Amino acid sequence: MSKLRPTPRPPALAPEVEEIPLGIRRLAAWSWRLMLILAAGALVVWALLKITTIVIPVLIAVLLASMLAPIVRVLTRYTFLGRAAASGIALLGLLLVIAGMFTLAGRQLFAQWADIQDKAVTGFQNLVDWVTTTFQVKTPTVNAAIDEGLEQLQKNADQLVTGALSTAAVLGNIGTGILICLFTLFFLLSSGTGIWRWVIGLLPPEARVPTHEAFRRGWKALSAYMRTQILVAAVDATGIALGMVGLGLGSYAVPIWLLVFLFSFIPLVGAVVSGAIAVLLVLVLNSWVGAIIMLVIVLAVQQLEGNVLQPFLMGKAVELHPLAVFLGVATGAIIAGIPGALFAIPVIAFVNATVLYMVGRDPDPDMGEDVALQEHFAQLTGRRRHS
């Protein structure tokens, strides 16, 4: 007959600890752990901000890889090309598209530069006349303000020269960043699976499969975001460019299309800035009536985007609350400026899908599990045991 053993009791706490309410003790235990997590996160962000010349191109390469990966997959599956050759073709096609858009936009701007200068001067003079007439401002006062501005510009000429020199350094960093981005993009497309398997192999065996499955959900959400954002940006840019054509400014349609397309990748802020530029350009080159018409066109296009395209195309793969979008963009802008605002929503989309899977709320149960990777690591574990 087995002896009945008393239930073990937890070690007694010190009297001064027992006097503290249990809720306070639990809150303190959570607090110092959260402080450590936040401190580690802040340290990582600080380190990344110190090497933005490398981090930003790599992040751009990741976004582009999520967009081009389906093309590489199709070329590899339905042609005789290997993965490296398919990746090279996809990368070359991307470069040709980008170069073609910028070349066409640059040619139109260069051809219309003299006309832009003349109409800008005329538009500025009309604006001055409107201010003096509407607000009863005397012309000498306006001229004095303009002269003061020119004088301040001359006084700060040295700073402008210094800024030009720093701009040259910035251009050098941009060139370096482009090379880093292209090399990273090529290897992500050609051997991204092998790189990821190596990274997963560094984790403990029991954490490999869950981490990989969570990453798959996050990658799918990121890919869905990129494809949708490109389509939405193209629709926005096309709508505003057609508005320019309808107002008789077709020669500026391509530059405006490119400007709106690029700014659309900055959530919330980009649409406002690009729309304002389009309206101001019409105001200077056409008339205030045309500017009002362009404002209506911009608002209509943005309403179409926000109420129809985004909800319909994003679907459940990237289901983010507008407050999360707003706070994410604001936080990213505060931490890293324009790049932070650009990468905020893709990062949130990725993290959201990943965390949902980790807490047991699979955002895409139809994906199933990656059996091939499980067999790969099972074979590796079996070889190590036998050796």
C-alpha cells in the first residue's frame, strides 16, 4: 500500500512580499518583462537606423521579390529555364519597365520645360494679382516680401552650396543602394528558398515547422499587399492622368501618372501629396476652373480606391483596421521618415498574419502545411542521429 504524500506547498514568501497584493506582484512581473522586450526592440531599431544604406535597399528587394516571385515560378514551371535564368529575366524586365517609364516622363518634361517656366511665371503673377485684389494688399507690400525672400536666399547661398554637396553624397548612397537592392533581389528570387531553409535550420527542431508556417502566412499577406497596391496605384495614376488629358494637358499625363503611381505606395500621405501636386499644376498651367475640376477628379479617384478597390482586392489576406494603418504610418514616419511610412503597412501586414497563426488563429487555413519542408528537416534530424 502506497503511502499518502502531502501535497507539496510552494516555498513561503518573505513577509514584506506577502503584504503586496497578488495583482500588483503579477503586474510587476509582466512590467519588467515587457520593459526588456521594448528595450530589445528599441536596440534593434536603433541599430537598423545606423545602417539604413543597407537596410532600406534590402527591404525594397524583399517587397519586389514578393511581387516577382510568381513570375519566376511560372517561367520555371512552364519553360526550359532554370530558376537563376528565370530570376535574371524577371529582374531585367523590371529594369526595362522602370527605365522606360522614367525615360518617357523625362522626355515629356524636357520637351515642355520652356512652356512650364512661362506658364509658371504667368500663374504666379496671376496669384499675386488675386491676393492683392481680394485681400486689399498693396502691391509695394507684396514686392517687399518678394525682395526679402530673395535677400534671404542670397544670404543662405553658402548653405545651398553645402546642401548641393551633401546631395552629391546622397546620390552616391542612392547608387550604392540600387546595387545592393538588385543583387539582393536576384538572390532572393533565385535561391530564396535555400536561404530561408538555412535560417530555419538555426532554430531548435521543435520551433522550425511552426515558424515556417507562420512565415508562409506572412509572406502570402505581403505578396497580396504588393500586388493589390500596384494595381490600386495604377488605377489611381491612370484616372488622374486621364483627367489631365481631358483638361487639354495631355503632354503632362505621363509625368503625372508616374508621380501619382510612386506616391500611392505611401499610405494616406502619398495620395494627398500627389493629388495636391496635380491640382496645383493644373492651376498654374490651365485656370482655377480647371483646378477645381481636377480636384473633383482626384477626390473621385481616391473615393473609388478607398471604398471599392482596397476592400475588394485586399480581401481577408491583408485585413487591417484603418486605425492600424494610420498609427502604423505615423509611427513609421516618426521613426524613419519617408522610408518608415513606406514600409510601415507591409511590415504590419506581414506581422499581423504571422502573429495570428502563432496564437492559433490561422488567417489562411486553406494553405495547409508545407510537407516538403517537414520531410527535409526530418531527414536532416535522422542523419544526425545515425551519425
